[in-house]
Amino acid sequence: MPKLKVLSGEDVIKIFKSFGFAIAVQRGSHVKLVRIIQENEKQPITIPNHYEIDRGTLKAIIRQAARYIPEEELKKHFYSE
């Protein structure tokens, strides 16, 4: 079974930027990323910009992103072989 990688907030932000997300707002240590699909449709994801993101938090981010991005594409970036 693949193992979840240890990633920082910056690593996760770079991954989502590769999927077309852009930084919309930063409040404290949390960064809100948004991808605009159509004029009226926005896809938001919030990422804690910490040195190391906790596994449970990382799983929650993956679940949140899976609404917009196929899970197989996400697994390539978040899980080690």
C-alpha cells in the first residue's frame, strides 16, 4: 500500500499550482487557493502553510481536492510508491 509523503505547506501549494490553482488570500499561516473554471464557478482549497503538514490534515486536503481533481492524479503527488 502506498505511503503518504511528508510535505510542507509550500510543497502542497506548488502541487496545486500545477493543477491551475492560484493564491487568493493568506490569513495568518493559512493560504486559500482558488481555481476559476468558468466566470461564476470557483474551486477553493485552504492549505496551512506549515513546515510539515500533519497526516490527518493532509488526508483532509486530499479529500477536499478530490471534489475537483481525479483522485488518481492526486495520488501521484501525495503518495510514495
